[in-house]
Amino acid sequence: MRVVGQQFRHIQVQALQIHAHPSLIERQADSSIMQKQFLVIIWFALITLAGCSGESATLSTGKTLTVAKADGQWLVVNYWAPWCGPCRAEIPELNDLAAQAQGFEVLGVHFDDAQGELLLSDMRQLQVRFPVLLSDPALTWGQARPAVLPSTWLVDGQRTVRKVLTGPQTAEAIASALREQGVLE
């Protein structure tokens, strides 16, 4: 009973202090909010740092792709945007190339970094049928983002950008560039 009585007195004293100093409640509330904000900032920082490792990237299909480590798979990476007229003209060619892909994979990068429903909506609008990376791999590969759209990068199995094609491409033009690189016969 003695311990309970001491705890009760402690609670009474705290209640009197709060009643006597209403600003104490505000300071405690501000402190609690600041702690929560700090934890949110730390959480986002950890997520960002994890994403900066560049080891893998998630595709619009949910599949994970190794973007930093060599896996032997050549990539045809196309930067596009829904407001880009030449991109719209090029998408059907990329769809055809992706459907016939052997020895390489066709991927897209939404230039405006759209995510979620906006990305899916843009993909539906342009009838994009190949997977789209949810993060831009340019920095991982030591490249600047393209200054011209559309841009198509041929990336070897060691994750080195071997060729950059600017402007709208046909499936045959990309296949020819892949033949020059020894990917296709």
C-alpha cells in the first residue's frame, strides 16, 4: 500500500504541476510531435539510402531487376514521357521489339518519375506493354539523365551504357544497334 500511495502522490503532484502550468501540456505535446517528425525523417532517410545503393530496382510489373551488378543480360532502356510526341510514336516500336526480345530485355523509364496510379495511367494511355523501372538508373550507371526525349540506352550485361540513341527509333533501328554491339546476329 505504501508504494501505491507514493505513486498516487506522484501522479497528484504531476496533475497539480500541469494544472499550475498549462504551457507544460503544450511543451509535452510539441515534444511528442517533434519526436514523431524526427522518426518519420529518419525512416525516409533510411528508405532513401537503401534506394541509393542501386543494387536493384523494382519494375512496374513488381519484378525486381539488378541494375548495378552484372548479370549478363543486355537492357534496352527507353526514357519516355506522356507529353512527348515522338515518344508516343516510338512506343509501338518498343512494344514490338519487347515482344521479340531474345538476349536482351526492353525497359522503360518515365522521365517525370511518375509512380503508382499515375504511372499505370500513363502506361495505359500510351499502350506501353514493356516493364517500366520505378526509379531512374542513370546515376547508378554513372550517367546524366537524358537531355532529349525519347532516348534509348543500350546497356550491356556488366551494366555499362554502350550506346545512346536519341530521337524516335524503329524496332529495326534498335535491333541494328544491338547487332552492332554483338547482341543479335
